Amino acid sequence: MRTKYWRTIITTIVFTLFGPLLFEEALCEKQGFSRGTLNIHSFPDEETLIQIETNVHDTNVIVIAFLDRPNAKLIPLLFTANTLRSLGAKHIHLVTPYLPYMRQDTAFHKGEGISSIYFAQMISTAVDAISTIDPHLHRWKKLDSVYAIPSKVLHAGDKIAHWIASHVNMPVLLGPDGESSQWIHSIAEKIQAPTLILKKERLGDNTVLSSIPETQPYHTHAFVIIDDIISTATTMIQAIHHLKSQGIQDITCIGIHALFAGNAYEKLLATGVSQVVTGNSIPHISNQIDFSSMIAMLK
Ligand code: R5P
């Protein structure tokens, strides 16, 4: 006699907060997940109410949240997670293409807090897992060191290497500071390009001092400056200044995460740089490197 058994198939439902639906579409198309809908209502006094329209009882949920400029997004995100949980979601996986607050990974000055820890604590109590693309891992060597939930880090290196290989002839890769060397070296290895890494000291939000690169051997090359984050663009602009003052004209800037605070993008273009290219972890006019296929692999 054959034993009868029933296997419960748990549905996965994907929601997107604060940004475009392209990652949600890619994920659902690739893996057959369902798409969910929710409303974020802001009351006249600016309190937030979340309403989940899709039945999430006994489901796994993936919340894709674009968390650049995170402060105003944090309460809606935490309330979304709480609401999903109260409606019976079994497992909540936060996918944040750009993970904020990672740069304050120590107390740089007396009396400062370590925001990366505080942000991680709030997220870790709200959701069950987190995935992101190239978080700013510097003093924290792994996301697990600061997040108490299972985490997955996706790397943009292959996508950036592919973009450079198909758009730049004879590239030399320049890292504008020590932290960037992790991306520079892994991309350089993929496309067999020479590298230069600058030393940088940040004196303030809009002031950095970086070392002058030895560009002499590369005067026939095209320079590609790569950083994980472009925020004020001060780091990039200082590196461009060093290159231009040595007669280098062909300069491409690549940022994984296009934060672009204030008029940073316009300031960067005004340097006369050949092109500014970013990944689409943060929606911006400069997005040319699509991370959809990476996000589509997440479960
Ligand atoms: C810091 O170490 C990061 O890797 C970036 O270099 C930095 O966030 C860029 O900031 P900004 O564009 O404001 O110079």
C-alpha cells in the first residue's frame, strides 16, 4: 500500500518599496514568484499607515526596498515588516540593492555613535534575512559581523568588468582610495587591466586629500575611476583633478551606487569627464549597468 502524503508548497510574494519595479519583475519572471501590492498612507500629521492588499498568510515574502536617503524610509519599512508578520507571513527577506549607513563603521571622533550597528539592529529585529549589492565593507569585513540575521552579498564586479570591456579601449583602473582596492583588483583581474590605487584622507563631508597617481606609464590608456559610492562626488573630483593636471583627458567614472547628494552629479559632469556611469541599485539618470539578473537569482 502506498503511503499518501501532502507537501505544503509555500508561495513567495514579492513587494517593492520606494522605487521602480524592474527588480521585482525580473525576480518574479525568473522564479515564478507572485507580485504583491501594498499602500503606504501618510496622514496629514506625517504618521504612516501600511496596508497590505495581497494575502500573505503562510507565505514567504521578499521586500525589495530602495534605501538610499534612508531616514524617511525607515519607519515605512519597519511597519511594512511588522504588518506582513501580523498578517501571517512566515519569512521576510529584505532585498536592498543599496545598503545605507555602512560607512559609519567606527567612532571616527570622540563621542560619535556607530550608525552601522544601530541601523543593523533595527533591520535585524524586523526581518529574517537581508541581501544587498556590494555594501561598504571596510572595517566590517562581513555583513554577518554587524547584521544578526542571515545575509547575502551580491557583487557587481562581473557586470562592471563586462561594461568596461565593451565600452573602453585600453583601460587602466584607478581606485580613488584604499577602500576601493577590493573592487578595483577583482575587476582588473577579470579584464586584465593595470591598476592604480590612491591614498585618501577625508577632512570633512566635502573635503578630501588624495595622493597623486603615477600616470606616466599609461598615457596611451583610457582611465576608469571606480568607487562603490558616489555621494558628494568629492572623492571622484579630486582623482579627476590629479589626472587632468597630468594631461589625461579620457576619463570614465564608474560608481556602483549613485547616491549623488545635492548637485554632485552636475559638479562631476562639469569637470569635463568623458562619462559617468553607475549601477541601477539607486535609480539615477547615469544608470547604465543593470543589476536585475543578479537580483533575479535571489530566493
Ligand atoms: C568611502 O570610503 C566610499 O568608498 C566613497 O569613496 C565615498 O563614500 C565617496 O563619497 P563622496 O562622493 O562624498 O566623496
